[in-house]
Amino acid sequence: DAGITQSPRYKITETGRQVTLMCHQTWSHSYMFWYRQDLGHGLRLIYYSAAADITDKGEVPDGYVVSRSKTENFPLTLESATRSQTSVYFCASSESRGETQYFGPGTRLLVL
Amino acid sequence: GDSVTQMEGPVTLSEEAFLTINCTYTATGYPSLFWYVQYPGEGLQLLLKATKADDNGRNKGFEATYRKETTSFHLEKGSVQVSDSAVYFCALSDGRDDKIIFGKGTRLHILP
């Protein structure tokens, strides 16, 4: 029972490069979410998805792109990474609207 | 809009001390309330939840009671252990939104 996984767990990249963070869940949950966690800001929602091919913006979507062609995958792409996107990124999923969210282990991203 | 306010940390206690982390909320309707815990280097995981007024959530010795009259969901534990050192997040879901609203988190340090 793998649950929810994220890859890579650690990533170092340079300003201006494109980076894709992967998220995969094995429960067939309808909802998936991407958050970033920064000191002093708590958790901030970047994007979320209610089902395959349905995505919506969260609190801080600028500079990020998501897609959801399959229920189990929800990749997050930084089109042109900036230093301000250095953060810890968490993916989460839930079975239905407003229900318990299950979080992945996180990806630590450093943009130089 | 809906919001969650929790006490700022860090909170530092000695082992076997009594713990209270305060959480109050603002919401229309009847939200579900959650406490999540994040251990160092890990993602958030559900600690306990309550879905209606006067419900008690309990897990791992932690307890929280959904108090509608005071719009509160304070987290308590009678005797903390070093292994309880973590960040604790209070959260709510009003059921009409796809998202869960998280508080900013309270860091807890338990000294041996």
C-alpha cells in the first residue's frame, strides 16, 4: 500500500530552468492538492484538482503549471524557476470535497 | 471568509507536562475541524477530527472538543513525551468548498 508518493525528494536547480515535481497516489482519490511550506507563511495552496482534467488555482498559483490527465498523477511544473520558489512542496489527496487530506513526504526544492 | 487562528509558537514544555494548543475558527455553517501533526522531515498527517458540535476527537493520547459556542477546537494532552515534538496544524472544512483551511501551525518542543 504505497499511498501517496512524491519525486524527487530533493532537487537543486538554477534560476530560469524548468522543473517538474511529481505526485502519485494509489487510492484513486478524486481530489489532489499542491502546497508550498515556508517559514513564516505556513502552508499555502498552489493548485488543486477535483478530478482528472479539472484544475483550479489556489492562493499562490503564479509561476506554476499543473495538469491532471490521469486520476492518480498530479505533476507540478515550475516553468522558469526563481529563487523565491525555493521551498518545501507537499502534495495531498482526499477522497471527496472537504474530507481528510493525506499528504506526501514532500519535495525540498532549492533554486540557486 | 472562513479562517483558523491558532496560538503562535514555539511552545516548549518538559516531558510529562500538560499540553494545550489553542485553536479558534470563523466559519459560516457547520464545519468539520481537524488537527494535523507534522513530524520533522515529514508531511502532515491527520491526528484527529470532529465533524459536529460537542464531538470529541481522540488519538495517541491527544484530545480536542468541538465547541460551537466558543468556536474553538483546542488540542490537549495530559502528559507529553519527547516524541510529541512536532508542528501541529488546526484546520477546518465547511463542506461547501473543495479546500481545507489550515492555521499557520504551532511548533512544539518537549524537553526530556
